[in-house]
Amino acid sequence: MSIYVGNLSYDVTREDLEQVFKEYGEVSRVSLPTDRETGRPRGFAFVDMQAEAEEDKAIEALDGAEWMGRDMRVNKARPREDARSGGGRNGGGDGGGYRRSSW
């Protein structure tokens, strides 16, 4: 079970997130993705909690709440879509919209 937490301050730490979410239940993991070049947080995180009921309480209480000067977005995490499986407007990735002329 995982919760997506968005619109976070770039100053947030894993410990900060764990502190906030543990008010609603047992936190099993916090993932705070960082930018490869700068090393700073990317403004979102994933929080795993032990029980779905705990997740639901946290989502209800924290979605839209102001924290560290920003309004958090908190909801159930959706499975990541495979970026290599197409996408784009046509669902098939046509080279960025450019067409090769036949010679």
C-alpha cells in the first residue's frame, strides 16, 4: 500500500514525512525521489503504511493541508505506467511528431 504525496517543499526530509504520517498509523517506508543533477528532492514522495485504514485516514486529513508553506496533494499512489510501451497522442510514439521524408 502506497500513498503519493505531491507539492512538497524542496526542503522536506524523509524524517519530516515520517513524523507527519505516523500520526495516522505505522509508517513502513518513505521514498523521497531526488533530482539526479542537483541531489535535491523533486517535490513529491511515496509513503507506505501498514494498513489501508491508516492510509485512508492520512489521505483524508492531509490532502490539501498546508505544510512547510505549500498545500500538499495526498492520494493513493497509482501503478507506474511503462514509458516504453508507447504513449503520446497516437499511442505509438512517432518520433516526436517529425516524419522522415522518403528519398
